[in-house]
Amino acid sequence: MKFFSKISNQTDETSAIDELISSIPDLNQVASLICYCTEEYSTPVVQKQLKEHFPETPFHGCTTCHGIMTESGFHSGPVIGVLVIYDSGINAYGTGISDFKTSVFDSTNSAISMALTSANRQGEVPDLILLHSTPGNEEKIMAAIDQRFGSTVPIIGGSAADNKVSGNWSIFTEKSSSVNGISLTAFFSSQSIYTSLSSGHTPTDYSGVVTKTKDRVMLEIDGRPATTVYDEWTNFHLGNNEDGYIFEKATVYPLGRKVGSSYSFPYFKLSHPIRETENNGIELFTDINENDTIYLMSGCKQQLISRAASIINTSYYNDMELEEKLGAINIFCAGPMLHLKQDMNDVCEQINQALDGLPYICPFTFGEQGRLLGGEHAHGNLMVSSATFYRLKK
């Protein structure tokens, strides 16, 4: 099993795909392909172009916020990139995609069935699911996946993103593209995979109980307007926002909900504020429920820079001398990327050290899905999700 990554900054879809394809070795040996692009590209055109070059190969991708990261660096958009997977032996890869025309549960099950049929592994449990959906239904999707398989299937995922949280996001596979739906790849890999989901934030001394919500809008904390409480907690960090858009500024102070503890240390899933609403509420990129206890979280720059490499390093959970890393898929939240900006090359350098310079690809998403320390599946914001492929040394 091996990997190959490549990016292109060509702004014309045909020219960009031609540049990517011309660089890929052993085209007829490709087992699967992952593709990410910024919103400047038409994903239906990208999907059509890739289908012409790979008529029998499963591929899967979605839009990313402002850029892509690979072992060759942080690449600002317009940019399109691919991670090519070569695999031999007993392996299979299958993709599924479904619009949210019916219930989220039915759409998720339809995508799963499509992926398993594509891989010719009906009735089996995948080694990994790569999940990309458009924002809004992630918790329901993950619940449907768990219910379908009746066990905890390793998941790595990221919600499709655009540059300005304006809805210019989309997902695609070799089968079709969608601006409102779910897509996934079922991996039946010849080698082992380690997955992890983590945040680079810690709780502050501020906490409260959510007392009123509407969908993904938090209206009240401890019976008071959510914006008032959040401003007090953050010492008015957001300042005046005429359009209510607080996505980038709120990266420093997300909200956390305690999920569990590891060695007496609590761990959290995070919620990223998007904008302030007219009724003094705060719209989030996750579900929120009344009676949830929330904590104001804080993350220093160094924690945010180092966390992607840190969770890759934990893939050596057995004997370092017996395991050989092969490559990785990393998911990095768009919020911290926008906050770090010029420091993203440091993030890339640390990931390269953790992976020994091996190929990987990393989009910047509006929600991250994966498995937390205690084994729980979670959808959160401002997080890093990673799948590291490795084999035992002979």
C-alpha cells in the first residue's frame, strides 16, 4: 500500500485536472482517489473530468476553505489537490452519495448501501469510513452510521466548506455531486488504520447552562441572552460586528461540552460560533440542546500549531519499532487555519516530521467528525481528525 499527493493552482478545471493526472504514476493501479478543491472550481465539472480519466475507479471529495495542505506545504486557493491510494491484496474501496431529499437517516443508509455495493462488500463492516457532508446534519448522520452497523466503525470526516460561510460548498464522488447531501467512502484496506479526533483548546473558568435554543442557535445561557453572556466571558473580544459575522474572531474562544475523561482529565467536543442573530442568539456549527452545560474554551497558538502532528504521533500506540507509517488523511478545521494563517507552514512542517515526509492530504472544513479518546464518535468544531495508515514491519 502506498500514497501519492499532488496539487494544482490552475484556475481552469480542465487544465488543473490535466496537470494532476499527468503527474500520477501507474494510473491503471489506482485503488481510490480523494480530491479537494476551493469554491472557485465547479465540482460538477471536476467530477466529470475525473470520471473521464478514472471510469472504473472510486473517487471522493468536497470543497475546502481557502486552501489545501499536503506534505509539499500549505497551498492557498484557488487550488485543487488529490491523494492517490494504491493498494494490493485483499482490499476494496467503495463510495456512496445521496441528496437530503428524504430523511437524513434514509439518505445516510442509501449512501452506505451504495458504498458497500460499489466495494462488493455488502453486509460487512468497513475498516474506515471517510465522511463528507454539507453542513447541518452531522450528528444525525453519525447516529445513523452507528445504528446501521451496530458497532463503532472508525470514522474520519469533515463538513464541506467554502471561503465565507455563504453556502458555496459541495461534495462529489464518481457517481454524482451534491450541494445538500452526504457522501462517504468505505475502506476495506490491506493495511491497518489508526484514527483520532482532538482539539487544541482547554476550558476556562467560565461555564453555564443553555436554557433556550432554536435549531442550531443558542438563545440563552443561564436565562440571559447568549450574546451578552458570551461577550462578558470573552471580555468583549468580538467587538462590534455590523453584519453579525463572528466566525473568524470566535476561533480563539469556542464553546465546549464535556464528553468524558481520560486519566482524570476531561475531554471536550467544541462548537464554533458563526454569527450573532437578531434576537441576541449565537448560531453554531453544531447542534445544541437546552440543559447542555457549556464551557468557554481557549487555545494558545502553539497548541493549535502542534495538535495535528500530536495526534498522528499517537498512532504508534504499540511498539514504534514494529510499525511503519504509510501515509495519512488529515482533516483540519477552517477556523484555526484562518486564525493561524502565516503559521500554517509550521503546522505542515510538524506533520511532515510526524509522518517522516510521507504523502498526506488535508482540507479545511466547517465541522470535524471522528473518534474521541474514550471511543465515542463525535461531531465538533475547531478540531483535527486524522487517519494514519501503517503496517507491521517484517
